[in-house]
Amino acid sequence: MDHTNIVSLTELSVDHCATISAFHIGAIEATRLVSLGFTPGARVSMSQNYGRGPLIVTVRGTRVALGRLEAAKIFVERTLG
């Protein structure tokens, strides 16, 4: 795994994909994210990221809206190419 390629989910551009590598959040938030399909190794695709306001991502075939503060705590490895 190339650590230079790991970024916060908020840094992922629209139509780009990534793999969830980790999250740095509390237990309650982690439980909620896991129940939505955000687990290490899951692929995510960015559908909406205007630079402010909520993000919309697709994870495990489901579109999910996340607040920016929550998304900033999810770290992904960008897919190259």
C-alpha cells in the first residue's frame, strides 16, 4: 500500500474511485458507518463533492450522503489509472 496515495474522503474528486483504508472516529460513529457498508477494503465512488456541503458517495451499490466533518475522518486509497 502506497501511503502517499491515502487521502481523506473529502479530497476524492467526482467520478473517482477509492478503497476505504481506515477511519479515525469514535465507536458510535464507526458503528453507524459500518452499518452503511463503510468497511476497510470496500470500494467507494464519489458522486458529488462541491467543496462544501454534504458529499454523496456510492458504497456497495448504495448512494450515501455524508457530512463533510464525518467524511474528513474516513481515509481512502485512491485508485490510479
